Amino acid sequence: MLLVVGLGFAAAFLFALAGSLQQHEANKANRAIQHRRHQTGLQRPDEAGTDFRRRAFLLALARQLPRSQLWRLGWAINLGGFLVQGAALYLGSVALVQPLLVTQLIFALPLTTWWARRWPSRRDWLCGAAICGGVTLFLVAHGGSQLGGEADRDRIVLAGVSAAGVIAVLLRMSAKRSPLVQAALISVGAGLCFAISAALMKLTAEDLVEHGVAATAADWPGYALAASTVTGVVLGQWAFATGSLPTAVATMTITNPVASYLIGVLAFHAVPEASPPRLAAAAAAGALISVGVVGLAHSSIVQPPAGAPPTVLADQPHRQEP
């Protein structure tokens, strides 16, 4: 268990570090793009439609970011985090590994403050402490539980189909809603996708290690993993584009581990300890983590500055895939 926990924390750190590097470079690119527009006398942002500005900005960003060595390094580190997460899922369980990834927000806090040369507020530290306390309680409460078992592929397929149905309903419900409600509903869908991706990643890792590359390429979990990952990334970026970044960050960060835990219990035959003290500890852990996540998601220090593209918390830490 210690090795799995260590790998889970290592993956969280790598995702946060990758996000920090890419946010820094994206902010630099944003300033450079705005400077060029000003110098060449192009249309000012307030003189163009929102959709036009967003498309133009994304195209300029897509051309500039790949030229940055630091941005490419961040992508490579993110790939490393993906591989470490896969190792943790192979050795451990979805129900144990995924909740550990909420600590990305804690790692992102000092990394972001280092770039910004700003000291976290007291509320930031308290929220970070709440997440740490919640994760510790979770590990204590389930330290003796059997959170991993043989995968039931039929149940994983059922979970995937059910998640797809829920996501379709959420997207339909989000139409013509306020930015706050729309971000929350779409973020739940993205979180569900990443939870399904974690389960599929575990199956793919087992295929790769136990049967080799050829067998993995001939099996369906790898292709389903690619589909769920791409869908999650698209939904995540859609949620961030609504303009309600804190809501999207908090909702996605909470949905992923909760859904992953349920998938671990139902599809991997995880057997959590059901004694009243452990259940109470698990409930307290969930409450502490939720409070900490919501608080950090609303912290100005871990959000991109006004006008900057959402990258560190709006991309890497909740994406978990390269």
C-alpha cells in the first residue's frame, strides 16, 4: 500500500509541476500575443465578439506554445505523471489511487506562488491543510480495507455506458443555463470521463504488463481509454470556457475521486470497511477534501490572471492525461 500511495502522490506532483510550467509559458504567450495586437493596431478585444476573440486567441496560442522549451518540458512531465499514475493503478486500485490525486491542488499552490512571487493567504494554507487532513483520514479509514480485486469487465462496460448516458443528460440540462450552473454540470461530465479513464487505464496497464503490446492493441480497453480521455479533455475545456473557472475546477476535482471510488467498489470488487467509526472517518475525509478543494479553487493565487488562458488548474491537474 505504501508504494501505491507514494506513486499516487508522485503522479499528483508531476501533474501539478507540468501544469505550473505550462501555465507560466501560456501566460507569457498571452502577453506576447496581446502586445503584438497592440503594436500592429489589430482590433482591440472589446471591439470584437467573444467567440471571435476566443477562436483568434486559441489559434495564436496553438502556434506559439509548441515553440517554447518549457511548455514542451511540461508536456513531457505530464506524460511522466500519466505513466506513474498507470503504475499506481496497476499495483493498487482505482478506489485508492484516484482520491490521492486531489493533492495536485496542494502541489500547485507553492509552484504557482513561486512563479507569481506571491505568498499564499491564510485561507489558502487552511484549505491546503483541510485537503491534507482529508487525505490522511481517508488513508487511515481504509488502510485495512481491501480496495482492489479482480476487474469485472461487464460492470466496467456498464459503468461506461451509464456514465455516457448521465453525461448526455447533463449536457442537455446545461443548455441556456447560467455560466455557474453550466460549468458545474459540464464539469461533472468531465469528472465522470476521467473516472472511467482511470478504470480503463488499469485494464490497459494489466494487458500491457501481463500480455504484451500485441495483445493490448487487440483488446478494447485501450481504445475506450483514448475515447474517454479525449471526451474528458473536451468537456473540461468547455467547462473552463464558460467563464466560471472556480466552479469548474472544484466540481471536476470532487467528481473524479468520488466516481472513481464507486467504480472501484462496483467494478473491481473493492470491499471497504463498513464499521461505524470507519464510515464516519470516510465521511469526515470527504467533507474536509471538498471544503479544501472549493477554497483553493476560488483562491486568486492558483487561478490564471485576468485575460490569461486557463491552463494550470483548468488543464493539467484535472486532465491527468497527456
